[in-house]
Amino acid sequence: MRKEEEAQFSKMEQANKELCSKTRKTSEANNKKSVRIWESTVAKLEGHCKAAQQMEVEKRKKFVHAVCTAIRSDVESTVVGGARISVLTKKK
């Protein structure tokens, strides 16, 4: 009976080793796939972030230009009789 138990134990041990080997290979493949997905996702996010920042710069430029144009129009409309306003100061 002892030999039978040893043979059975040996078979179970071999099956366990094979299963561990398959699990390790599958885990390595999944890790590599996860890294590829992560890297591509980060690259996409970086690209989108740069595009968004550039778009924000363009929006700011347009906004500042519109504000400056409006201020200039207001200042020009307040010029009376050829007098010019040379310095604009902040009100405290």
C-alpha cells in the first residue's frame, strides 16, 4: 500500500508542477499584455492632454484679444474732443 501511495503522490506532484508551469506562463503573458495596454493608454492620455492644453491656449488667446478689443473700443468711445487717455490705472 505504501508504494501505491507514493505512486499516487508522485502523479499528483507532477500534475501540480505542470499546473504551476502553465499558471506561470499565463501570468507572464497577462502581465506583458497589461503593460502594453497601460503604455498605450498613457501615451493616448499624454497626447490628449497636450491637445487639450493647446486648445486652452488658443481659447485664452481669443478671449484676451476679445477683451482687449472691447476695452480699446470703450476707451476710444470715451475720448472727447481729441483728448487722449494715455494711462489707465486700476481703481482701488
